[in-house]
Amino acid sequence: MRERAESVPAGTVPCVEVPVTRVLVLLGLGPDVAVAPQLDMRSGRVREDWSVHDLDPASGAALDLALELKDLYPQVQVTAVHLGPRAAEVWLRRALAWGCDRAVRVWYGQESETAGAEGAGDADGLGLVTAAGKAVILAAAVEACGFDLVLTGARGVVEGSGQLGLRLAAELGVPCVTGAVALKVEEGCDGRTVEVRRRLEQGFEERIEAIFPLVVTVAPGDGLSGLSSRVPSAATLLAAHTADIPVWTLADLGVPEAKVRRAEGQLVWGPPRARRPRLIPLPAPDQSLPAFDRILRLIEGSVRHREGRVVRLPADKVADEVFCTLKEEGWLDHLLVEARAPTATDGERPQESQRLGGQQAPPSGGGRA
């Protein structure tokens, strides 16, 4: 992927062969909020097969950004990739009509014409796959396509976790830039740099220069024109309607189901545990104070006014400080899944364990309420 200069006579401008930049766009779908959901009269639940799906705003922004790069740089080739059943092919064909060079569909479940756009997976196989499992599957698909730049939505409509792009970059072993609103490919000596513009809080912007390969998550912003301004011709629509869209399964990608299940099971949420209230005796307020101040002392109770502190350390040290503070204050108790060793005080509170539904009560102290 390096530039190659041909030998030309002296005094003339050398002809440089510009490498092809392979841009992959991961499309995500979600329910169209402009259409009211249809309920099943028997069960009272929302019928997924009757729902109307649309490109989520973040995926639409990523696709529009990729097509803008293609308009500016002729060497850019755009491939649209979607993880979903056959019903989602209509959006891949629209991506081809809008200007994509290629479209690929990846699926891990049973094919059904009436399945939703996101699909429910295989009832006897993997089932519904979250961002962790999708990252494993899409990483194999991205490597099979070959890539220089991967664009994906910063936050989907269905899950809304914003983890897919980060997990995908971790699976591929490449850097990741989040929340991009604009891209600019720099024509340097190596032709492998891209300038990413991110939107920060309070109206600030940040410009980051990175090298390929790279994963960029795109957030919708005012700087994006949108796909509504792209009106394909009739010939382009017919060509996209009859285009061959390959379908890759887990077997085609060489991804075993056990690997996807293992990725799904890396994060295990512990059972919710109720916090045990602590009775703190309150001293009587000073009788010499005015009535309003005495009432204020009683209302405040045992509330302690604490001041924040500024930690000026490297990023990894700051993360450790935040984690230790959350752990000391008891905000991470619900993530503890391992059983605590019984102590002598456990036998003194048999009724409390029954009130918590058989769950073990968290230890008191350490700043926990």
C-alpha cells in the first residue's frame, strides 16, 4: 500500500501511483421512531416482524462520511457491511445505489423472510448476540474484506452502549478514534495519514492525526450533509437491485460458536444486592441556636459535606484513582459475584439474610450507605 514512483526523464514531474484506500462501513439498523409499533392482540407484545426499521443516525452519518471521502478521493473504495438476516439486504442495496462499491451481509442464525432487521438469531444456536459477540464476528468479516479504515456508528439505537467500535478495534488490534464528525485524508509522503475532527463538550473541537489501519466511530453532527441529498439515478437503482450481495456465515469466516459465546460471557453481572441501612444516633442540637438552625441540624442528619479533589496524574493513574474511589464508596458492590467467606458476625444476622431473599448482605463500613 505504499506509493510507487516510476522512473521518468529528468526535469519532468514523476507519476505517482496512488494506493487504493479500502473503507468499510458497518451499518446498524433500528426501529423507525416515526412509525408507531404494532402490538400483538393475543400477547400484547410488540411484533418485531411488523416493525419498520431504518438506518440509525450514527450509521447513516458514517455511511455519508465514507461517501464524502469517495467523492473527494477517487482512490477510495467503500464497502458496506451489515450483520443481519435477509430482510436487511434492502439497506445494503440502498448503500450500493448511494455510491458504495460493494456490499457484504454477515449472519449467524437461520434465514427468515419475516425476521426483524436486527434479527433474533438462531433459537437453537447463539441466540441474541450483544456488542461483545458482534465484535468477534465483524472482526473476522473485516479481516476477510481487507481494510484501511473502518467506520461505524458511535452509538446504536437498539443497544446504545457505544461499545461495538471499541471492541472491534480491540479484536483487530488497531487504534480507535471515537465521536468523529469529519475526516480528511492527508496526501503525505506515505499517503497513510488521516485527520479526524471530534466534537467535545462546551463547543470545543479536537483534531487527531492517525495512520491506517484505523477504526473510527462516527457521531451525527451538523457538519454532515446526510444521505437525503443523495438521489441515485434509475439506472443506479436497477443495478443495485440486481447486484449480487454475498452472505458470509460463521463457517465461512472460520469463527466457531464457542468463541462468540466466550466473548459474550466475559462480562458477568452479579445479582442485585440491596444496601443495608445503618442507624446512626444523632445528638440533640444545641439549644442556644435559633429555631431555624436547630431544625436544619435535624434535617441534615448525618450528611457529611465533602469536597472534591483534583488528581494531576497520568491517564492510567487517574483511572486507578477513580476505580479505588468507587470501590471504597461501595458503588461497585453489585459487580461482586464471588461468595464472601463466612465470618463470626454472619451468624448474628440470620433474619437480615432472609429479608434480602437469600442474598448475602454487603459488609458495612468503608463509606458505604
